[in-house]
Amino acid sequence: MKKILILNGHPDSESLNHALSEAYIAGAIENHPKLQAERIDIGKLAFDPNLKFGYRTSQQLEPDLQRAIEKIKDADHLVWFFPTWWQGFPAIMKGFIDRVFLPGIAYKFEKGKILQKKLLKNKSARIIVTSDTPGWYNRIFLGRPAINQMKKAVLQFCGVSPVKVTHFRIVRKSDDKTRQKWFDQVRKLGENLL
């Protein structure tokens, strides 16, 4: 049985990202009744997002983070929803990644080897991101920083592959018709478990 974990990185439960994640779950569950699909709303978790000591010493994991780690390890497919703010993630999502994607959990360095051992292999992912930056500007002038960080520097670094991206823009100018198309597209992704 396939297990899907939806991770919503927007701290506001009334956000477009939250509504998009609901559309994905609805599409997935309606078409795959035996599917195990769960969502983590990162903004609702109780944890300190500050990696206080860097990697110098370990920091005790709060119960919400322990549960999140187990769900990530157990999932076959990860679906991330987040907005780009200042071409990065919301602070709570960045803190979640800092605290959860740790050495020994998501990857590890081995003595005598240059590259890390990827501990999250045999998982795929979909990134669904919203922004107000035009696509051409984000790609040509900025180099897609939030997408590349999530796709390459976090997920693929830890062994998650393939990682597909869906990008909705420009949110602030979108009307109801445009948003409905986005909801339909995300629901279809859920129906197809993509």
C-alpha cells in the first residue's frame, strides 16, 4: 500500500497553500481508497525552529518532530506545499528542515568518503510552490533559488528521487477562475499520485 505524506510549509491554515494541499488529498483519497495519506501542517507543530548549536552537538527532538521524522521515513511519496517569500521558504519551514533533515536521519557522512550516504532513498516527491515572481524573472535572473534549494539541496541530497515541481504564479493577481484551474490541476496530481 502506497503511503503519501503531504507537508504544508505555509504557517497560515487559511492560506492558498493549505487549500491546495486539501485538493491534493481529496483527489488522492477519492481515487485510491486504500491509500494512506497524511498531512503535516508545519505551522501547527510545537518545536523550536532554531538549530541552536548547528551540528556541533545534538539538540533534543520535540515529540512533534519525532513523529514527523517517522512519517517521512515511512512515506513512499512526499508532497511539499509552500510559498516563496524573499525567494526562500517561510521561516517555520526552514526551521523544520533544519531540525528534521539531520545527519543520521536524512543522510550521513562516512569516514574516508567525500559524498554523503543518502538515507531517504526509494522515495519520490512533488514540490508545489506558489509565488508572486514572474516565471521568466525567477528562472533567468534569480535561478529558482527556493525550488533548487528544496529539490536539489534538501530532497535529492538525502536520496529522494525523482522530484517533480509544480509552480503557480502570480498569486496576488490571480482571480477565482485561475485559482480553480490550480485546484483542478493539483487534484489531478493527487488522483494520479504524482
